[in-house]
Amino acid sequence: MKSENASYILRLVVGGYLGYLAYQLITGYLKGESSGILFMAAGILFALVGIGCLFSSIRHFITLGSDKESKVEKEFDQETDQEK
């Protein structure tokens, strides 16, 4: 489980970095600092992949947290049932 979490943490970092690169490429193209539509296309591609990595990781951590909460609730319910 730890290596899986490390993988998702790495995806968060990669997604953030791709977002940063996308921002730099797109603003550079819009300001006229770089010529060619390929820079804009690369920026859009980086943005889409970065957003995908970020949302995938965030969704994983949200479901991981809710799974832990439901596990704790089940254990509590089992304990209270045993006491009755």
C-alpha cells in the first residue's frame, strides 16, 4: 500500500509540474515569445495530462480516506454489538 501511495504522490508532483510547464508554454506563445503552433499544442497537451494526473491522485486519496473512515465505523459498530 505504501508503494501505491508513493506512486500517487509522484503523480501529484508530476501533474503540478506539467501544469507549470503548460502555463509557461501557453503564456509564452500568447506573448509572442515563441513562434509556432506546436508550442501552444504542447502546452495544451501538458495541461490535459497534468490535470488528469492531479485529479486521479486526488480522487485516490479521497477514496482512501473514506475507506479508512468506513473501516473505523465498522469496527466501532462491531464493538458496540459485542457489548450488547
